Amino acid sequence: MRADNDVTRIITTMPEVQELLRTADAIYHKGWAERNGGNLSRLLILPNEPDFYVQREFPLTIDVPENLLGQLVIITGSGVYLKNVMREPEASLALLRIRPDRAELLWGLSGTFDRPSSELAAHLLSHGVRLAADPSHRVLVHTHATNAVAMSAVVPLDEREFTLKLWRQCTEAVMFLYDGVAVLPWMPCGTAEIGLRTADKLADRRAVIWARHGVFASGASADEALGLVEIIDKAAELYLKIAHLPVTFELSDEQLREMSALLGLTVREGYV
Ligand code: 2HA
Ligand code: ZN
């Protein structure tokens, strides 16, 4: 069996894991991960698996998606501050193998944080639906994006209305959020319920706003997943910045159609 520090080196030097570490750091620097807010995970495919041994097991009470069985998922630990993940990856992250009724800890959680993220259910259920929808899917990020949360306090929680308001703010909003942004009403976090409802929304979209809480977004890479949150938050920031001013111009349905036609995008049906 390899020494643990070999496994740590193999995992933490993988480009996909490096990207995850940079993303945790970036989220913190955006001010979207106060204290232990936010969490992120990635489906990890290792070309040559080190000799892992199961260090601990966490029972799972959700119906684990079939397409995740036997897969490796790397996820931030419960209570971890995203600002520390880059400096302390082995204490901050958990590498899990997904089994029908449990997650096996293969690496990580080496310090005081001893459980995977409280949003593990949302991550696993959402990986299942996103992977089924798009085989290139890999990453989920949950952040407390400030402007997106603020917008959820002043705009009706109707996903068509919310999405259209985002699209109208700036040229590129429709380009990257063409499939629309789902909205969930406020509910307690860290539950199977929020996980089930999030995954349900992500079956045909890549991002969900949790009212008065944050954003949950997916992508083929951490850059893509965080990029979606960045676009949502930028459009929300523009909306809020001018909401009290007499707005003389915003993108019309016609202009949104023009942009989507130019880019050959299939925008969410029935929105414009
Ligand atoms: O990780 O953000 O939603 C802490 C949270 C829970
Ligand atoms: Zn949160």
C-alpha cells in the first residue's frame, strides 16, 4: 500500500483538483463564502487509481443515482471555510466512493472537519441528473452570491420572470444562461428536500437560485460552473444597481431573439 502522502500528492496535483482549489479561493475572494458558506464537488475519474482503503463510511439516506454507483466524488467538508481549502486541501476535502447506501471516505478530512458538506444530498442527486443530461458534466458549486441573493428578495420567485430580468441586463446574459435559471422558494438548507428539489430543477438546466440563500450551479469544469454564477451575479448586480432609476433601455424580447439567433442558441422554450 502506498503511503498516504503519496495519495495526497497524486490527488492534489491533478489539474481538475487544482482547478477546484483555485475555485474555492476565487469564491472566497468574491465575498460569496462568508464563514463556512458555500461548498463544491467534482466527479473524479482517475486513470490509475492509487490503492485506496476505506477510512470511514457515511450512511446515505437518499436514493443514490444509479449512474453514480462506484464513482468517485471529491467534495468540501462540512464546516470548512472556502478561504482555507487551497492551503489545507487534505483537511478540507473528502474523496468519496459512492455506494448504494453509503459514501466511503477514501482520502481527506484529515483534520477537525469530519464529515462531507451538509449539502451532500444536493450534490449527489444533482450530479446524477446533470451527468444523465450531459455526459461532459463534472462540477457543482454552491455559493452565497450576494447580488443573486439580494435579487431573490425583490423579484417575484417565478423562474421565467427572474430569468427574463437577468437576460435583459446585459448582452451576454442570454448567451450563457440560455437554458434559464431555476428558482426555488426559501427552505431550510442541508436537507434531502432541498437536494431533491434542486436536482429536479437541474434535469434540464444548469443553475438554480435558492431564494434568500445562494446559487447552485453545474458545469463540465469548475470554471464553467463558477462562470455561470458569475454571469447570474453580474446581471443581478446590474438589475439592483438601476432598479431605483428611471430605466430608459433594457434588452427587448426582439433583441434577445436576435442574440440567440446569431449565436444559434436554443433558448428556454416559451421565455421570449
Ligand atoms: O456549506 O452554504 O448551504 C454551508 C452552506 C450550506
Ligand atoms: Zn449555502
